[in-house]
Amino acid sequence: MARFSQNKITVNPNAVVMYVDMNSFFASCEQQDNADLRGKPIGVCTYNSPNASVIAASIEAKRMGVKTGMRLPDCKMFCPDIIPVTTRPARYREYHLMIMKVLFQYCDDVIAKSIDEAVMNFTSYRWVYKDFKEIALKIKADLRNVCGECVTCSIGIAPNSFLAKLGTELQKPDGLVEITPENIDGYLKTMKLTDLPGIANANERRLQTIGIRTPLEMKNSSQALLRKAFGGIVGYYWHCRLNFMEVDLYKNDYRAMSATRTTSPEQRSTVQGLDSLLIALCTRLEQRLVKQKVFCRGLSFHLRYKDFTNWDARIQFQYPVQDAMEMRSYIMDRMQAYEKSHGLKTLLHDQTANIGVTVHDFITDAAVQYSLFDNRISQDKLRLVMYGIKDKYGKNSVRKASETINPYAMKDAIGFGSVKDLYEGDHFNKYLLEEDEQ
């Protein structure tokens, strides 16, 4: 069977795509594991501190006005009874795996779009299943049985993945919506442009400038007009999405990998604490590079301070890099050069609120060329062996010296974006199911 995940642009009027979006996923997992939290407004936070930011809010908290990214003091203005809960990334990955196993029981073409979203291509199952709404209800029931009553989902059904995802947005929580050529206009005419996934305020202004003010007008616009609004091929893609053509379900290689953390008060109190966090960020990127069998040829570094000013650097490497301490060395050299030229004591100080590292410009490990006098070959082979041991015997079975500087420098975290790192080929990456030691 052709894998839907490899499609580019397809036109199939008989296509059946189902989008599964877990409701308030992190918070729901916490409520499922702790009965005392059920039915109460909770905010999942990376750190247990009075000014922590909420990375996920429960359904009850959302109803009170709590939004992702709010700091706890702001949340309490809307929801005085909000309960902060410290995030447990490894547990959410376990729930993700349970969910994916349920979905694969119904269809062998399932793509995890994020930790809490998946898309299923049922096009080849049209003769197996007669009623896809009934199948969606069975999936919901199975997820409740496997994961528990608190872990609910909204499901959208449509001929392409974009409209199926849109269906999940129309009825939350625990919704089920099917979008068809017969009913799509009825849904679109009640919506704002920014209700469409991917249309933010800037795109809304672009569309309004050329006279498009509603999603229905956008659907009925010509390709030429949408190309004008978006400046080229992107406009064509939007025409396809709203007119039942598939443009979104194909495999994307990584363009960049990022690791970023908000600093804790303890880390900000010393330069050594901030440096330990930087090393931990680089080590996390090293692990991802090794897993994906790539090296990076460029790096971006970002510091944000408590007064919302920033310091950024972009570094290109002479030779491809995969090693964490080598990344850190490049960053420190750049910071020290800037500090010297500007008469600064240090860029890392007690006002540093956030540190981020992004690697990019990838090259496969097979394409890396070494000098005859380069000792990197043995280092790179040793690194690969080390991560193989970690995968087999546990993340702390063997550690580099850089990992022992401060094992708690960076708390494990998980985002809502790509979940490629959770998998090795067709298998789940067990290395990421281990909680950080406390």
C-alpha cells in the first residue's frame, strides 16, 4: 500500500482522512493519574516556582480564561483556584505510545503529527469500513478504555488532512465533526479567517487587503488571487486545502533542531549555573543529531533577558559538528569576543531569563568528509556507540564528562511539535521514556 505520509499533492474525491487531536493532553494525563486533580483547573508547568509559565491548561482552567504561556500570577487573576502541576514528559510519551497503538489497530497508515495529534489515512479502507463516524466513536471508546476516562480527543473527518484538522477545532472537547463538499460552506461562513489553522493576524491582513474577509470567500477565490495574497506557491496550497486536495501529508526532513529553556532562579544566580544549562541544551541537541544520523554546519544562539531584550548569534562551522562540547565552545568563543569588543563583564548573568540553541544546515553522517590528520573519526564512532549503550541499558548507564557537571541542569521537557525523535524507524525510542533522576 502506498504510504500517505509520502504524498505531495493529491486529488482524490474519495479520500477519507481522520485527524485525532487529544484534548488538553498534558493536563488530562495528570488528571488521569491523580484522581484528586479531576474536575479541577490545573496548569502544567515545566518548573515548580511561583512565577512559572503554564505550558498546558486543563479543560476546566481553559474555561476560566487560562491560556498557554501565561505565568501563574496572571492565571490566578482569571482562575484563583488553579493548581500548578510539574510536567512529567516521560509519562506523556507513554500515553502517546498507548494512543498510537490504538490507532494502528484500525489503520496501518497513521502519522504522529505531534505528541497529542495524529492523522489516519482510511482511503484504502473504504471497502472495509462502511461508516467512518462509527469508527471514530469506536476509537474514542478504545482510547478511554486504554488511557482512562480523562484522556479524551476530538476527531475530524474529511477528504484531506487540513479540513480533518479543522474539524477537530469545531467541536471541543470530545468532539466529532465530518467535513464534506456538501456541508463545508455552512461551517466556513460562520468562521473568522483566524479560525483557520495557519492563518494568524498577519495573513488575515494580507487577505483583507485584497478583499477576502471570510474563510468562505477564501475558499471561493481563484488560485491567482490567493497567490497574490501570499506571494506565490503558498497561495496555491491554500486553494488546495480548502478545495479538498491534499498538500500537507508528506514527510519533511528536519530543517532545524532547537533546544530552549527558561532559566530557574537557582541557575540565574551563578554564571556556572547558566553554563551548565547551556551544556545541557547542547547535549540534548547532540543526542538528537546522533539519533537522526546527521551533523550540523551551523548554529544559532539566543539569550533573552528579564527586561525582554535579546542577544543573538549565528555561527557557521568550518567542519560539520555533532559534539555538544564543541557546540558550547563555539558559543563561548563568540560570547567572549563580543564581551571583549563591547567592554562587558559577561553576557550570562542574573537577568538571563531564557537560553536557546538551534542547529541547522544538516549533512548526513555518511557524507561527512574527514581530514587525514583529523581525530574526529574515532570521537564520532565512540559517540555513536555511547548512545547505543544508553538506548539498550538506560540513559545513565554511560555518561560523558559533560553530562556529570550538573545532571539536573536541564529538566526534561516535551513540546507539541514534531515527534520524530520518539521513533527509530518503525519502533518507539525507549530512551525517551525514562524520567530524569531527581
